[in-house]
Amino acid sequence: MVTPVVLVHGGGFDARCWDLVLPHLRAPAIAVDLPGRGDRPADLATVRLAGCAAAIVEDVDKAGFDEVVLAGHSLAGCSLPGAIGLLGERVRHAVFVACTVPEDGTSCFDTLDPAIQAMGRAAVERGDQSDPGVMDSAMAKALFGNDLDDEQFAWCVERMVPEAPQLIVDPVDLAQLHSASAMPRTWIRTLQDVILPPDKQLRFAANVGNCEIVDLDAAHMCMISRPAATAALLDRLAV
């Protein structure tokens, strides 16, 4: 029996970032829009990690899945622990794809390099009202596009959306993740990643605990540069 796969996007994207992976999956699958994105409209200023976890559960229930493989990318690593707590034993396997998983009680912002943190604080002090989730194409190319060809990068940019700023500073609660000690968990480590270098991913995987590490020769947006390989890894975990 194949367990359904539930795909959760990362920061600055919506469910469409998984569109190239879905046709390659043998397992039944859905891609979730977190609040404020796609089919789940909301005021981005009000979106919190707890609401993201609830949205994941809502889509699992709507799809009628009794058990799932829960797979998240990048910033979804901050929402997955809450969803795992709500779904409990229904999560057969948790997959963290190049995720950010801060230490318990800290935030994604806390994991950034001090210089980037200082830039963020300076922007707040200046009263800069620009949306922090909207990234210009030059920065996106540097952080996300190092293994994307021109066509793939254009596809990626078309699917970038504003991010909910509170998700960056919300502290994560890993207690329910750690209490699910019997739940298998796998970390897909993207070896060409610029925004989350491989060594940093190992640090975050340690926060998840008891992870099998699987290396993928791709950069951060592996679902775009290597969709078939990404799907194959997920299918292997869905049996």
C-alpha cells in the first residue's frame, strides 16, 4: 500500500512550486497552499506558524487521507512540527527538504547570519514598509537559481509570492516533534544549496532528531531543477 504524500511549500512560494514534481509521483499527492497564498487567501500580516499547521491538517482531512508522508521545503520546516503534533500517528513519515528548523524556542530569523540580522533590524528602524517576502530577480538568481537554466529560473520567478513576515520571527515549538519519537524522518540535503549550505542543513537536521540524511545533487529549488529525482525520493518513502 502506498501512503499519500502531502507537499508543503517554503517561504516566498505557494503550492505551485511543486507542479513539476506531482506528475512524477506514483503515490497519491496534494500540494498545500499555506495561508495568504493561492487558494487560501488571508492577510499576510496575520499569518502565524500555528495557522500554517492548521492549514496543512485541513487539506489532509479534505483529501480524505488517513495516513500521510508529510514533506516540507525550506521555511516549511518551521510549520511541520506543529502539523505533526496535530496529525499525530497519521504521519507515517516526515520529510524535510532543505528545511530551516531552528532550535526549540527560537525563530528562523535567529538562524540568519548576524550581518543579515542587522540589515533586517535597520530596515525596521528606518520604517521600511517594503514586503520582506518579495525578492528581486537578481537576489533570487543568486540564492535559488544556481542550478536552474534560464527557462527553469523564469518558471521559478513566476511562482514567487509575498511572504508572511511573522513566520520569520515566530519561535518554533519542537516539543511535539520530539515526542513523536517512533515516527521515521528523513532529511533531503541539497548539496549545491547556497541559501542553506549542506553543513547548515546538518545542524538543522540535528534539531529534528533521528533523521536519515539523503543527499541530492541539486540546489535549493530541487523540485524545479530535479523534479523526477525529488519525486523518486518521496516515492521511496511512501511505500
